[in-house]
Amino acid sequence: MGKFVVTVTFSIKAGHTVEFREAMLANAADSVALEPGCRLFDVCEAADGAEIFLYEIYDDQAAFDAHLATEHFRRFDRLVAPWVIDKRVATYVRLGVTTKSHKFAH
């Protein structure tokens, strides 16, 4: 079975994009460094900075649930809550990957 994929799109209030970005990048780094089941945490930003898109890969649903229970995630979530207009979360099962260094894998 494929990995568990989570996408999150945040709409950020004007005037808070820089501090949100810094907090998000720190949370992503902590997630990859401290969580054995977190395989990738990609942080992307719209050209105007008003939207942040996350692409995260975990070993499974349990690894993602463990992520949500970590102190670094809970601290991040409390910190950024006042800066967020909207947050949309979706989950997927990864079927394969195609990159310059990887052929399609199941």
C-alpha cells in the first residue's frame, strides 16, 4: 500500500504572512527531524504570500495522527490560529512517484 498523503491549504490574514511562513517552516523541519513516520513535508507559497500549501507524506494514518499529537505541532497550531482565515485539509493514498531520480513505484 502507498504512503499516506496530506495536503493543507492555508489562507493567511494580511500582515501575518512572514510570521506564518517562519512558524510553518519551523514546524515542517521539526516534523521531519522528530517524527519517524513523517517522510516529506513540502511547504509552498502563492506569489502574493496570502496562501500556503503543504504536501506531507507519512508512513500511514497512524503516523499522521501521531504528528497531530506532538508538542511542536500543537504549539504551532496555537500560535498561528489568529493569523489564519481558512484551512483546508485533504488526505490521499500515494499510488506512485515519477521524478528524474525515481521511476514509477507502487
